Amino acid sequence: MKAAVYKGKQRFEIEEIPTPSPGPEQVLVKVHFCAICGTDVHAFLYDIAPPGTVLGHEFAGEVVEVGSTVTKWQVGDRVIGGGGDPPPGQESPTRSHPRYNYRTMGFPEGSIRGYAEFVLMEEWQPILIPDGITDEEAAMCEPTAVAVHAVRNSDLKLGDSVAIIGAGPIGLLTLQSAKAAGASAVYVSEIAPERARVALDLGADAVINPLEQELQTEIDALTDGRGPNIVFDCAGFPSTLDQAFNVVRHTGQVVLVAVPWEELPLKPVDWMAREISFKASWGSLPGDWHRAMDLMSSGRLTVKPLIGDVEAIPLEGMQEAFEGLTKPSNELQLVVRP
């Protein structure tokens, strides 16, 4: 099968590698679409992924072969590449390892994921794609689950106001998830014009460009000087976490959703007297995938504006796509079609 193999030093090569065969309790999935995740871009930018790795964990496809004891799936079933409940002892190390470190443990050697024509999965791992959801949309279930998890992980209550810093894919999905959870107003900080436009289309009550406007002043004006109840940092730039602490209201909460790889400067004396709480949100749980798909199926959340009308990238375009994503961008979501 054809795969985009990471070779190290920010370089992909398209190679023919063996197509795996399923064991008794496994299924082979033909990948139809795989969205490019920011964590994969980080692995490329910081050269963290081990050489020989095939990245890509936001994928959807079709079961093409099942193991001898598999009863849950049949050939032809459309599935998402995750969301199943792991059996005891097979939980993700992000949830089970007492000292999990994503930077040093997040990219195991030899893994083969969605930037390939086929992916081997355990019977319990995938979940079914409902009728009415395209494979391209279904590939966005994982990032949607991340946003759903962030909102559920927060202290958000019905009627609370929210600010979101960064309107990339995760920020836009968090915007919709917060609205679905009952936020009374959602204010977005974003510098890219196209992302700002989509944020407004998806229900943001206001979008502020922090390069042109003073973020705290604008947020104060929108919240009668109190600030929002919850601020989600979905950008992870050097200045944004401190911005979030400065913007949030007294006894409010800041939730870090982005994954910063650099040290972040903070000036706690400016905001710690407001007794702000802080929460890091990481990835998602199996139930979040199901909730994400329910939101998509019901129309309460849409991924279509994030995908847009841009044609999916072939594997041969991976190198150029990743190089582009390491620079400031107006892009929303890029999707690969192996």
C-alpha cells in the first residue's frame, strides 16, 4: 500500500509498504479521508515523530477485511478511526500512565495511521459513521471530540459567557460546542480574516482582532466590565495564555486546549488576585466521540465550513502542505485523501 512515511528532519516520502492483514480480533480499514491535526504539524515542526512513522489519527474509511472472530463489523461498514471503548488494560497511556509526557511519549515508533491507504484496527477501536454524514465530515469527528471534551472539562454552566482565543479548527469547534452547551455569548479573538469570518458565520457574538484592537478593552465593553466566565485558549501562542488570564472575570476559569511547545511568559501579579482557576484539557474520551457525532448528525454542530470547497490533498502533496502549515496561515482544515 502507499503511505506518507515520516523520514525525520521535516521530510515525508511516499513509499510502498506492506498492506497489513487483520488478526482474529482486528479489522482492516481503507482510509477515505484523514484530516491534518495540529499535533502532527508539531511532530513535523519539532522533528519529534520517529523516522518510519506514518502519522494521521483523524480519519474515516471503510472496513474491507475482518478477522476470523470479529462479529461487530462487516465488510463495507463506514467507520471512524477511533472512539471505541477500550477493554481493561488497553486504555490510552494518556489516561493510564501516572506521569504521561506527550512531548516524549506521544509518538510511538513504528505506528501506521491515517496517512496511508489502509489502517489495521482492533475490533473495539472504530465507531460507525451515521447515515447523512459524509466520510470527509466524519474525519473531523476526532477534533470535534477534542472540543466537546474541552467544554465538558470546563466549569461552563447554562447562561455563562465564553471567550475563545484562536479560531483555527479547534477554536471554531469549541465555539460551536460552547453554544450547544448553553453559553449565552461567545467572543472570539482571531487575527486571520477568513477564520474571523467563519467564526461569525458559526455564531460568534463578536470577533476581535487583537492586532488592531486591545483585547481586554473590547471584551470588557462586551461584558459590562466583568469579563467572560470561561476563556478557552485554543491558540497556544506565547502571549495568549497570559491574555486569557487577564481577560477572564473574577473567580472565572481559563482552559488551555492548545498544545504549546514553547515556554510561555506569564505575569501572575496582574491577575492572580482575581482567584482564577486553571484547567488543562487533553484530547478526548470515547464518550466525547459519540457526543461529537451526535452533534454533527443533529445539525447542532457543523464541520462543513471548516472543510470548505478545497479539494482533498493527495499523499504526494503532504510535504508541501506540512511546510505551509508551519507558517502563519489563514487555512481552516486541510484533509488528505490517500
